[in-house]
Amino acid sequence: MRYKILTVDDSKTVRIIVKKAFKSFDCEIIEAANGVEGLAAAAKETPDMILLDITMPVMDGVEMLTKLKSDPTLKAIPVIMLTAEGGRDNVLKIAKIGVRDYIVKPFKEEVLVEKCGRVIDLKPLTDGPTKAKSIFDPATILVVEDKPAIIQQIQEGLKHTPWKINGVHTTGEAIDFCSKNTPDLVIISLSLPEEAAFTLFRLIRQNVKTKYTPIFALVVKTELNAQQQAQQVGFSYIVTKPIEITELESKVAKAMNLDTSQRYFNVDGDVFVMRLPENTTQTVVGEVLNYLKPKIAEAVDSGIVKAVIDLHELKGLNMAIIKLLIQAMMTCKELALQYTLVGNSQIVSECKGFEDTRNWQFHDSIADAKASFTKAAPSPASVA
Amino acid sequence: MPTIDQISESVFRETINRAVQDVFKTMLARTATLDTASDAANADGTPWEHPVQINGQQVVGTVGFIGDISGLIYLYLDAEFANEVASHMLSMTLPELVDAGDEVVNDAVGELTNMTVGTFKNQLADKGFPCRLTIPSILRGSNFSIEPISSATRRIYRFTVGTHNLVVDLLMKTGD
């Protein structure tokens, strides 16, 4: 839902500053230069919130506010005063008429956004309508952990990604970081002293810019009470120590809603390649299954008729992987895609041990597999 | 009820100094320094009553306050400084400002004056002198001087903001 904010101020400068402050949020700014225009705009547009100056020509803000509050159709619209008219008595007098907040000029744009964010659920504007960020796009991850070795482990483990891992040791440093940057994901250690992790969680959630940022809790596997508490307050995911980096990477990608398909699917010349990584965990199998049908269909749609299922990095087979591979082969068949397999000696050997896989035939490399397409039309692998 | 005579010169100076610093810091991320060497007071502490000396093209913003105390404050900015202020407040480049015309710069200086006078009078309101603001107005030109009416007291404060000067002319209506 796109929120409407009505700014009523005789200064065009203020109206421009208000527009500028909200430009990265999914909301529409409507302008009025005095109370009369403001009331008309409020009746016509029914804004979700009004920012109201006091000293204006034609009709001042106090009169507009009074009229607004006496109109049954408009009185529920929350109003935040944005005015140079301060002073304790003045503020109290106007507060009695009914305002949600009072901002005295001069003001910082961040303060304006933060106060408005308490009244309406401001959402950051997304870059494009549907395009998801990919795993090859840079991202900023903040790790708040008082043990430098853990930060180092995460930085080391994720160094092959384009993500920038920023480690800080205290909540103060974390707040400072968030005031200057907008992290795409935050990982907070629950071992910070005096329940600081939960305080920091609340502060990050209260900030309009980070209200929807995924926040992971980092906790020792055996500390079940802390894990339960983290789940109750709403942490997006619990990462347990010792950290399984592959799992962490998958969860981070999922939490940031990244398109990870390029990790498993690509087009090499005129051949569609599906590749399983060395450590194909249950999570990876799930990810690949999600993308499988749409990716193969996309390849067929673009005119590709050949596919290679590349298992040369895979360390071992299990039932979940076998089911995934059978599913992939069936999808290729359904869409009349020729396919072949590439595997290492371990995989070839393991395949001999399963009823469903013993007839599968493998090539040693993608080059060999691609060359095989020119020799024979029928698929070298068959599904039992 | 407190009277204007109870407000000392140092209170006026501190109040205007705080207002200018607060507004310039918040809205422009600039530090304004009160120039005490040329402070607008005589050696015996009485307010300096010389007219403001201005050179070159000026943009002058003015906002009044009316209530238990009444007065006017003028903010004098040279044209270049006024353009810089508008450019920063509106996030516009100088060529964009030129295209937009003087009205845009006038509005920005008017708002800057409004905020400064507001911050000044809000502090006095909290000291027991409630008053309200008037709508800003702008003067533009060169080789002009603004003379106060005889019943007003005048205090002039000079600030340095980077390479620019800012003159604040405070005119207070005297108590009856």
C-alpha cells in the first residue's frame, strides 16, 4: 500500500525538503501552501498523515487543525506539527487539540522520517518492480559480536561472496554503523553482555530504515533458552555456533531474497548446465528444486535443446540428491531437452550401488558431454 | 509578569548565538561563529546603534515576533551566500538555482530566517515572554540601509560562516 503524506507549509523550501526526506520510501507527497488548500487536499486525497506548519497566510495551521478535528470524515487523520513555533506553552496548547507529534524547526530529515515512521508503516522503495537481487550483487552485512574470532570466521567463510561483512563489537558501534549505513542484513550475537542483543534488536526494528532488515541471532547450539527467547522476539533466523558457513550463506541469501539460481544454473554456449556443488545439503537441494522447472523452461523458451547435469564437484550421493536428479531428468524429457551427465569417479561408483541410478552414464568433463551431443541424438542417460 | 528590561545583553547575545548556530548546524551542516571582536555593543555595554553597513548585492530575510515581547530580526546574506544556502537546503546545483530564479533563493532564505527567529523567540517564550511569529519577507538589493523606528532598540551581531559573513539585526520594541 502506497501511503499519502500531505505537507502543508507556505514555504516551498520546506515542502521540497519533506519530499526529499521521503524519496526513498514508498509514499506519495501531496503539497498545500496554507490551511485552506490543506483542508481541500485532505478532503480530496484522504492522506494517511499530515505534516502541518503553523504560521501561514490565508489560514494558519492552528485553524486548519481545529477545523480538521471537528470534521468527522477527517478527524482521524494523524497530524504531526512541523513548525518553527515552539515554546512549552505553545506546544501544550496545540497538543490539546490533538496531534500525534510535534517537530520544531530546524529539523533533520532523519528525525522527520523517524517520527513519521512511528505513525505510518513506511516501507523503503524497491529499485525495480520485480527484479530480485542476485547472489552476485554486493550487499552489506553487519555482524555484532564481542568475540573477534567469530567475526573473522564469518568474514573468512563468506569471502568468496560479493558481500561486505562489517564486524563490530558493541551495540554502540552497531548503532553508529546503522546511522551511517543501511545494512542488508544484521547478525547479532546473543552473548553480548546484559541482554544487549535484544535491546539492539528493538532499536534496529524501531528505525524506519532498518525496520524490515533481516536480523539473525548468533548463539551457542546448546543455549536453548536464548534461542527460544530470540524466536519469541522475532529474530529472522537463529545461527548456531559452531557456525556451519554453507548453511549460513544459504540462509543469508534466502533472508535477503536473493536470486541464487545462477549458482546452480547457467547457459554455456548453446547448452543449458545444471550444476550441483561439492556440499549439496538439504537446503541446497531445496533451492535447486525451487528453480528447476522455471529455469529449464526458460532455457527451452530461448531455443536451447541440450542440457548437461554437472556433478563433477559433488562429494557424495544421498536419496534427496537422487530424487532431485531424477526430477531434473524427467523435466528435461517432458520438455524434449537432450541431456547428459558429468560426474567424478566417486559419484560414478556410488551410482552403481542404487537400483535407480545404476544405468546412468557419465562423461568426465563438460567438454566431453557437449561433444557427445553431436554424435548421438538419444540421451546417454536414462531414468529407471 | 517579567518585562523586557529584565533581559540582559548577555541573554540576548547568547539566545541569538544559540539560535543561529542551531539552525546553521542542523539545516546546512555549517558552523556559525559569533564575531565577538566586532560585537555590536559599545565599550560600556550599551547596544551599538550604528546602521548596518552592507556592500554589494544582498538578500535580507526578515521575520517578526509579536506578543509579550515584540520585535523583528533581519538576516543579511550576500547574494553568493544566499545561493549557497538555497543550494544546500534544496539539494540543487548552482546552475539549477539560476534556472529556477530568485524566488527559490528568496524562499530558502525566508525559511532560514523563520527557523532562526523561531528558535530565538522560543527560548524567550520559555523564559516567560510568549510571542508568535510573523510570515517571512525578503528584501533584495544593494546600497540600501534599514533604519529602525525611534521606539525600537537595535542590536547587531556578526557571524562568520566559512568564508561568508552573516549579519543579524535584532530590533526590539521597547516596553511601555
